[in-house]
Amino acid sequence: MSSQPLSPSNFKDLFDSVEAFLFDCDGVIWKGDELIQGVPKTLQMLRSKGKKLVFVTNNSWKSRSQYAQKFQSLGISVSQDEIFSSSFAAAMYLKAKDFPSQNKVYVIGGEGILEELQLAGITAFGGPHSLVQEDANKTIDLKQNCFVEHDKSVGAVVVGIDPNINYYKLQYGTLCIRENPGCLFIATNRDAVGHMTALQEWPGAGCMVAAICGSTQKEPVVVGKPSTFMMEFLLKKFNVSCSKMCMVGDRLDTDILFGQNAGCKTLLVLSGVTTQSALQDPSNNIQPDYYTNTISDMVDLSKL
Ligand code: PLP
Ligand code: CA
């Protein structure tokens, strides 16, 4: 069925039937570091009407506490408990799998992943500042052009966005996955691109994940949207049934699919990466229930 534009009558039905709104962040709340217009008053209106709010981002660069700070710096008060980042999802996935305490995690990605793993009591190393060229020169046996050794206790490699990605990090992750028996390969997300700045999209974690898929010939477990893992975790925490949730996002193949996979209502906003013509293109087979320009349209519709 094709999507309907949000209107006074369907908004009332949606609003009355939904207890919790799940908001994607980039393209819905902000673009890069810039707040999208009308967001604070929209969130305020929803809170004043007793709706639960949850913020779900695939960007693994930051931890939940770093995202809480970002919200605060943009003038929005959001508690850490309302935030679900793919960095947190990676840590929760390993905990759910009873990751052995004697094993370590090698991270190709940001400090956010390292912080969430540490908070979950999991030993991790790697991250954005390790194995940069100078380290690599010390670690690599240049004559034989191979690593002197890699840590055999690495039981999982977590891959997320890493602007300092390089050949040595790829080699270290590849060695762990190929040579350590049972080593897990976890992707925080597979977004093709993301907003590093408001004006331009840059290669996303999907690019780094694809490199490791290429070298290992293995497929990762994806813990971010559209995977059901994050949704199952979230449902347990908030104790709301899927039919009483609405997922609001700007990307069809992550946000809208994430909501649809779980049986939530879905609302696409056109303030991010998806245009109305892309939504209505006959080749697009992901149709949200509703679409509208920005989340602030909800404020006007709630007054009618
Ligand atoms: N990954 C990266 C690196 C990004 O920069 C972004 C958006 O800026 C995303 C993922 C997608 O984030 P979200 O799920 O909040 O749209
Ligand atoms: Ca988004």
C-alpha cells in the first residue's frame, strides 16, 4: 500500500493509538551538528501529551552519554535512558551472547563503542587512535610485511564508522576474524553514507563493514537499524507493544524497515535523505504508513 501524507484526520488516529514515538536522529532531529527547525517545540508538545520518546541512532561514533551531551548542547533535554545508539547496541548484543570475560573485542570505530563496551564490563581495544601509520610501523615486521602477532583472545571484531580507517586496521580485524576460532564479526550499522556536516554526506560505516566483508568473505551480525535486535531490547525496556509505537525516520532502508519489521506504525519525514520522488518511485518497495515534511508538522496538526 502506498504511503499517505499526514493529514488532520490520520494524524489524530495515529496520535491516539501511539504511546511511544521512536525518533531517528540524523535527518529528523538534527543534520550533522545543526538542529532541524521546530524540533524542541515538537518534543515538548509530545511530552506534554504524555507520549514516551525514544531516540534511536545508527551513528556509532558516540556513546549514549555523549549523545545526551549533544542534545543538551542543542538546547534539548533528553536523558541517557531515552537514547539507543548502535554503539550501545553492540555492547548489549555481546552481553546478551554472554561474551566470555577472558575474551577481548577489537574495535574499528569510534570512542563511543569503546565507552559502551567498557560500561558493559567488556575488555576492548582499537578505536580511532590505534594502528595509525606510526603505530603500524612499530607493529609490523616490515621485512616480512606481516603483523608480528595478533591477540588470539579477541573473540569479536566490532566495526562502525571510523574516519581513521586504514589498511593496518583492516588487516588486524581480518586476522582476528579469520584466525581466531569462533571470532564474531559485528557491524554497528551498514548505512552507506552519513552527515559528517550539515551540507554533505560522507561514506558511512557500511563502507568500512564492506571492506572487512571483502577480506574475510564473511557477513556480519548487524546490531543497528533495521536489525530486530535493537527493537527487541527496546521493547523489553519500555514495556510498550509494537502496535503502540511509531518509528519516525528519514531513511527507508534503515528507519522505516526497522519499524515495519517490528510491526510499528511508521512515519517518514522529508527533512533528511529521502525525497518525495524517491518515496514514490515505482522501484521503491518500502512504503511507510505516513509521510510529512518535518516532525514539527505534528505541532500544527495537534492544534486542529
Ligand atoms: N552513521 C554515520 C557515520 C552518520 O554520520 C550518520 C548520520 O549522520 C548515521 C550513521 C545515521 O544516523 P541516524 O541513524 O541518526 O540517521
Ligand atoms: Ca536518519
